[in-house]
Amino acid sequence: MKFCWAQYLLWLMIAVLGAGSMLSACGQKGALVKPVVAIEAADSAEHKKEQ
């Protein structure tokens, strides 16, 4: 069975993009956004300090 150069290119792109996405996620910790509950609690605590 003969392979086309485009098929090799497809597999190469899949491998490169897959490895790149795995490596870009290395070292990420915790949530990427702050929870809304924590922000509201901090705002209410600051409001109580002002009074």
C-alpha cells in the first residue's frame, strides 16, 4: 500500500499539535478564573470595614 505525502503531513501535524497542547498545559495550577463567591465575600468584608 502506497502512502501519499499528504497523509504523512497529516500525521505529522496531528503529532506536533498534540504534543504542543500537552506541553502548553504543563505546570498550570488551580482555576484560571476566580470564583464569584470569593469576590462577593471580599466585597462584603470591605463594606463592613468602612462602616
